Amino acid sequence: MTRFAPTRAANARESAPIATGTDANRITLATRLAAPEPGWDVETDVVVVGSGIAGLTTALHISRQSALRVLLVTKDVIAAGSTRWAQGGIAAALGAGDSPEEHFADTMLAGAGVCDETAVRALVREGPAAVRELAQMGARFDRSRDGQLSLTREGGHRRDRIAHAGGDATGAEIIRALVTRVLDATDVSVIEHALVLDLIRADDGSVAGLTLHVMGEGQRDGVGAVRARAVVLATGGFGQVYASTTNPSVSTGDGVAAALRAGAVVRDLEFVQFHPTVAWLGSRSRGQQPLVSEAVRGEGAFLVDDAGERFMPGQHELADLAPRDVVAKAILRRMFETGAEHVWLDARDFGAEKWRVRFPTIYETLLSLGIDPVRELIPVVPACHHASGGVRTDLLGESSLRGLFGCGETACTGVHGANRLASNSLLEGLVFGHRIAETIIARLGEPAPPPRAPVVAARGALLDESARPELQQLMSRDVGVLRDEKGLTLAAESLTELSRRGTGVPGTETWETTNLLSVAAALVQAARMRDETRGTHWRDDHPERDDEHWRGHLDTTLAADGTLTTTYVAIGSS
């Protein structure tokens, strides 16, 4: 098994803790969430937190291939994971003339020099079989008249390799199929409406379970402890750290924050992908925003400015289907040049029938917003969409802490590098969900009692939920698509001030807001340190990519005293 050495390459550079100049101005983060003592206790072999494609795949594969007891924990109901919002599809080399090597090349190019080549090869080689298995389990992908998968193209892909379902409801169909299978699995237990709080550490440093807050009835209500021999975090991303995002309200970085507090390494948080085409709603552009899938451009739509001029040709050889970071930056440049609040997506040539058949969900959403895409241009802007960084994991999905695994958007497997290739995220959840399951099965063997590690009572300051809008607005203003030293320093100072308002009382909204502060602080620290522009990290004061000094990763850890430390690790040294 591939294991990580302690973070510190021979040529590593280390940040000072995030601060404005003195220790007094340093952000001090909670190393555990203040919460009541656990009032209940359950045991299992494996606990999986999250019910998107990553969590469901992991839980299902463990249950189908072993006798291990699996407990699936989800923040909402089991079918409400972030995966259900995925529109475009899932990428894999499934079409005639395509190959894993071509998919590999496109992924590496989009990742801007910092993908893990071995992880990418695993993704593209194991991906086609994983998608076919998903179809065998009941996922109904769109097919042509001859029964072959209907494949389309998205940004950064040089082949039609995006499998989709329901036109533009791929995520919802995948979740339907997986949830059906999980609910049929007799050895998978489910706890809904549960927020993960903190991880439980055994005496040897390994992870031996977690604490939860459950909003339920009966014995499993309030704060409790789950004892487990392996923990899988598949809690999704942290899009709610920004004021405008495509992520649902549950995406508050709970898994990444819990891993940080437990001492795990998180990697490359500065690489946050902003989707180029999110419907602009004017004064309503706050919270979760409606996405206009990249597949719309894959079917022939194109971007224009206020004057009706196309601006992507000449920006990249793929024009409107360039990688997402290229398109998002081009949109912002044109907005800055013209003073416009948005640009436009032109899909009027589709006609009503194509909109209704190929993109029914997007079509109905736009009509509900008063936009008729058959006759009108669609106003669009970039908005926070996907985190390429997260809990650092190896090729088997294990973190820097033994017994703790990360999957999906919670993890940084290395497959996305500095910029995720469109529709690779669902594939990542499938492939690495399988890998994690196989690792856990091989390691744990048969069911057995988990270690009885102590649950340490947590005390300390929590950030009150009333601070969340301010946090989101400052992150969007100073740490969004366009960044520079002035804005990042201002963000650090603002987060420092927020961290001093530790007056919140334990509760779901306050725990979530404290998690957002933790993730935001780690993100800002990494973004300040990376003095270059690479992929989704755009530094206006350092506009060039600098492979000599920055072709590597930024690993962040949280010390027992609440201090964040970020270390640069060059490619090939970790």
C-alpha cells in the first residue's frame, strides 16, 4: 500500500501561520467543536459519511463484497446528496475511437501541471468498467436508437465521452439507482439528518470513529459517538464558503474541517473551480444558483458579450469548449472591459424541441426564472462550483491518518490537479469508492469490535451563525476567481476579526459556520502563499504560471493550539 511520508520535502517551503503581522492577529481555529457529551453510542466496522455517488458507491461495494457492517451517515435524507444536482454527465472512454490514453491526456492538460499521473491513469483506465457496472446496477443512461450510449462533449474534452441520463438529470438518475441498491442491502444501516462533528482518535493515532449530531427521535437523537474500525469521509465540497455557488446548502466543508481538526493533511485548497456559466439573477444572485451545464455549449451554444460579439475564439483552440478556468477568466476579462454585470449564452438555434428533449431540467428552470432560451440570450456569470483540493489521500483513498479515508469532493486524490476536467468528478467518486472499499475489505477481514478510544469533551469558541453572510461575502469579494495580495491580505484580516467573535452556542448552524471559517482560513492561507497563476488559482499580481517554483502542492495542517501551517511540496517529493 502506498503511504505518505511526513510532510516536508527536502526543498519544501513553509508558510507563516495566517496573520496580519503579529501573533495577536493570528487566526486561532477550533481544534474540536464545542458540543455536549455524547448521549448515545453505536458500533460498526465501517462508517461512511455522505450519500452522494462517492459515499453510496463505497458503502454498496463493501456490503456486496464482504460481511463487514456498514453504517451510512448523511446530513439530509439519503437521496439528497450533492450528486443529484449534477447535470452534464460522467466522463469515460466509452465511445468508438476513444481511449483511456486520450482521456488521460485531456485530464492532465486541464490539471495545469499538478495532477498525480498515477491517480489519473487509475481514473481513466478503471473508469469505463465502473460506468458500465453502474448501468448494470440500474442507472438508465441515455442511448441512441441502436442501443449504444449517447455521448456528448464538454469543455476540455477532445472526444465525445460524456454519458448522460434524462437529458440533463444525470446526477438524479445515478442517485436513484444507487439509493435503491443501498436500501436493499440488509447489512447497510443508515442514519439521516446527521452532522459529523469530530473524529475520534485511538491511542496509536489512528481514527476509531466519530461524533455526530442527529436531529431525530428516540435513542439516536442529539450528540452521539460512532465507534468504527474505518471511517470514510464523503461529505462533498465547501461551496457555501462563497456567497454565490452551485452547491446546495449542505456543502459547508464539514468533512474537510473535521479532518483538519483531527490532524489530517489537507491539500491544494486554493484550487476552487468556478463554473463559467451560472445563470445571472441580478439581486437574487446569492446562495445556490442555477447551473447552465457545459453540455449546452457541447451541443453548440456559444458565449457573446453585450455587443453580441463572440469572444472565446482566439482565446483557446477549443473556443467555447476550453477548460473551465480558461472560459471563466475570459468571461471576467470581458466583463471588466465592458463594465457589464454578466455575459450571454446563445443557444437560440436549438429550438424548443431540442431544449425539451436534451435539456429539460435546465429549460424548465430558465423558464421559471423568466428566461426563454429558445428566443432569448441567457445571462451567465462564473460562480463557485467544485473544490479540486481537500483531504490528502493516497491511491487507495487513505488520508495521512491511518483508518481515515476520503472520497469524492472531500478528498484530494490528485486526479484534478489545479483544474478539474468537466464530468470527471462523478467518475472519481465511482473509481475511488471502489478502491477504498477493496482496501477496507482486505484490511479488516471479518466483522470485529472497534477499538474503544476515549471521546474527549470539547470546549472552545464557536463562530455564531450570524457571521456566515459576512464570511461568504468577503470570500467572494477577495478570494474568488480573481485574487491578489491586497485582497487576500484583507480577507485574512477579516477572517481574523471574525474568529474573535467566538460567541456561538452549540447547534447545527453554528457548527457549520465554524467549519466554514476553518476551511476559509486554510484556503486563504494557501492562496496567499501560491505566488503564481495556475489553473483555477488566478493571481492578478502574479499572472504567469511558474513551474520552476510552484509546480507542486500546498499541504495544510492544524496544530493543537489552533495554528494553521501550510507547506509547499514539489511534484515527485511526496
